[in-house]
Amino acid sequence: MVKKRSRKILLIGILLFIILILAVIIYTYLGTQSAQGLVPKVTAGDFFTYEVKGLWSSTDPNATISDSLLLLNMTEWYRVTITDVSGTEVSTHNVWRFTNGTELEENGKVDVETGLYSGGFWAIYAADLRANDRTRVHEIDQSTINQTITRNYGAGGTRETNLLVITSQFSNVEDPSRIYNENMTIYFDRQIGNLVELRNERMYNIPEMSETILWKLIDSNVWNVS
């Protein structure tokens, strides 16, 4: 009886030791990536100007284009200016200029570690990440970079760029039979962490239609974009 109890205690001790080792390994991995990778390298005064537009298509007579997509196609440009960087948090001033000359301005923040943001613009990532690295260590979906490629900016030379592809499916809370599939392709600069290009496609089943949102970097004071 004593031997059986001792053996059981030994097995529990071994199990607890294994759990402790695994916890240390996971903590070390996350801590290392956070310390080494999840650091923004944009600086106050950097600005990034984007061309923004939306595409829509449908053969369903009951489908209508959304007001938000129409608004995108009234955009002259969207500019993000970095105002402050503190730890993993990046503060921005965002200006949305429309073709009629009016502008909307707002301040925002993006945390490159958690992905939490405010102020409308979220696409700033940590610098120096590579293929298979997680984009946000503490983000729930745990997305990882698909690959690191080289993009040519003409007079601006070539720069390493990270590609992130995210595929999701969502359903309407009031009517679960209404769903849409979302495919998001994101390119962001590996050295700085800012968005370079984005393509967000949404395919709806009821009514049957597709929406595509496009962002493209057209100007910056960080490097020559051409």
C-alpha cells in the first residue's frame, strides 16, 4: 500500500515537473519574441499617404452597394502621421481627404504587441519580423507572416516586405444563414512596420455580392515611393 502511494506521488511529481518545463519554454518563447521582435520602428514625424478605393459586384437585383464603400470612392487620399512612440504603442494623427476638398481628422493609437487600436487606422506592425513570426504576440487569432518578399519601388529602391494572408468566415447574428467569407491580403514593410498595400475581399451569400477594399501606399517621407 505504501509502495503504491509512493509510486503515485512520484508520477504526480514527474507530471508537475513536465508541466513546469513546458510553461517555462512557452514563456521564454513569447518573452523572447516580444523583446526581440515586437518593437515599432516608425518615429514621430513619419507620414504615410495611401490611395484608398472600393470595388463592388453583384448579379443579385436585391443587392445594393453600401454607403461605406461609396465613401471610399470619394477619397482623394488618406494620410497617417506618427506623433509619438512609447514602448509598443504608436500614436497617430490621421487625415482623410475627399475629392470635394473636405477632410476628416482624428487621433489614433495602435499597439503592435496586442493589435488593439483606436482612431480608425490599425495597420502598423512591429519591425524586423520574418516569415512564420506571429504578427501580434498577444492577439487572439495568432496570425503568422506567410512570407517575406522583396518589392521594387523604382527610384526608392527595393525593400523587404512581409506578406500576411488572413481568411475568415462570419455570420449574421440575427440570421445565421447569412454569411460572408473574408480574404485579407496585407503587405507591410519589414524594416519599419507600416502598411504598404492591402486587399480586403468579402463575399456575401444573401444577397449574393462581393466587396473589395484596396489600400496602396503612394507617398512617404521615410523612403521614396514611386
